Amino acid sequence: MTSPNWSRIERWCAARSRSQIALFCLFLVLTEGYIDYVTGAWVSLSVIYVIPIAIGAWYVSARFAYGLAALSTAAWIAGDIIEGMGPNDLVLVWNGFIRLLFYACLIFVLCRLRDLQRELEHRVHERAVALTKEIAERERLERELTEVSERERRRIGQDLHDGLCQHLTGTALVGQVLNHKLALRALPEAAESQKIVDLIEKGINLARGVAKGLYPVESQPDGLMQALDEFAATASDRYGMPCLFECDSPVLVDNPSTATQLYRIAQEAVNNAARHARASRIVIRLESVAQGLMLAILDDGSGIPLPPAGGGMGLKIMADRAQVIGGKLTIQHRQNGGTEVFCILSRCKSEQHA
């Protein structure tokens, strides 16, 4: 029942009530009975009666279809009787019985198929609802896991900055005092104490770098702008090429988790451009657009294959991060060479994501 003609019948029946379909089927049976009478007993229209019976069985009910079958058989017998065949003619009775049996079998098969189809549709609907709930639950768990991970990163970063770094700073001050006393006495241990102070200060810088990596974005709304500006400067020094941050007007992100995910996307995109695409210039752009908020990373490197070869784990991670915060990630080739990475986030999601 997938032919174009049957599709038209389905569309027509879907737009009408069961009573209208039942009246239409009765009209067809009566019309076919009249045509059967006009054409005479030597022209059989048994197959034509199948159409209203099938429609009635599928769209109305089995009981109604059995009634149509009986009416069709009666109309056919009446036409033959009027043509001169006696009502006690065994051939007429036998043909009527066979026709009625055929219609009954057809109705049974159609109703069974209809019930199976409806049961299948019901199961598919239930499965679709279950899958939708499962996907929503997985997305919720992904968001929670990501937020827990970022919160733990921030906690460790804060502990390093407020605990270890402060402790090392105090140790360095004590060492400097000791070095000053040794230098005043012109003792040879003064040089060794200075080395110890230098090593402690290097340890402070390393601890601050680790803390900054774990907790790159401050909690205030303008934290993302500050973090991206600092990251661009750090990337320029690290890779020995200009990495610029552009933000024409203030873009405030109230939710720290959203800001951190956007920062991680920019971080991954810049690292990919510098390490794999051999870019000589990278631009990180943060701006407000009609859709909401847009983060763009543009480079002039060799570009990346789309789809990426070797799995493209970094690109998958960026896409997952964008999905977690309800954003849309787009990666494409630039017209003059290089790659463009866009993450667009609606304003409500950038403010309400939790």
C-alpha cells in the first residue's frame, strides 16, 4: 500500500472523519452495483468491489467492511437475478458464496495488517519517546560531568594559587632575608642561598602557570575577555607568531561554566592551528551577533581536511564542548587559505546555562 494512487487515498482519508469515509464507501458500492447491472451478467466487476471494501476495512472498521461485503454480494446477485438468472440457480448461489468468502478473507487480512501496523507505530513512538528521554538524560549527565570536572579544576587551581603559591612566596621571602644577612657578613653561602631563592621563585611561576591552566577564566562576567586576551599573548610567545584577540565591544558571559567551555574551544583551535596547520597568524574574535554570542578563531595555515583524517580527536572535543553548552560549532576552510572555527551560542543559553 505504498503506490502513488494509494498514497492519494491515504491523504484523502486522513482529512476526513470515519462517518464521511463510510458514506463514501456506501456510495461506491451502490454505484458499482448499478454499473454491474448495466454491463450485464457476462461482465464481472468482482475486483472493483474490493476498493470500497478495502477502504472500509482499513479506515472504518471490520464490522463495517463485512457489511459492505454482504451488500456488494447482494447487489451482484440482485443484478444477475434481474438479468434472468433464477434465485435458486446453484451457480449463482455458489458464486455468491465464493465472492463473500473472498471478501471476508480480504477483510481479515487487511484488518490484521492494520492492527499490526498500528501496533508497530505505537512501539516506534514509545521507542522514540524513550530514546528522546535517554538522549536528554545523557546530555544532562554530560553537562553535569563537565561542570563537576571544571569545578574540580577551579578548586585545585585556587588551592594551588592561594595555598602552594602563597607558601612558596613566604619561603622565598625568608630565603631573601637569609641571603641578605649572609651577604652582609660576606659569607660564601650567600651565593648558594640566592640560588635557592631563584629556584623557589621558578617554582612559584610554575605553580602559578599550572593554577592558571586549571582555572583560566575568572568568575566575573568579563572573565572570558580577560582570559582570551591573556591566552592570545601567551600563545604569541609560545609559538613565536602573532596571535591577536579582537573584541570590539564588551561581551559578558555570566555563567562561569559556559565561559570556561568557550575558552577551552579557543585554546584547542589555536593549538591545532599552530601545531598542525603551521599557521603564521591567528585571530581570536569574540563578539555579539544577531543569534547571540560568537567565538571565532581564524588562521592562515594549511587548513585541515574535512572530515579530518586520523579521527580528529581535538575537533570532536570542541564539538562536544559546544554541544554541552547548547552552542553550534562550525569548522570550514577560509577562502584565501586557512581555517575558520565558529562557535555560536544563543544569548539565553549563554546567560542561563547551568
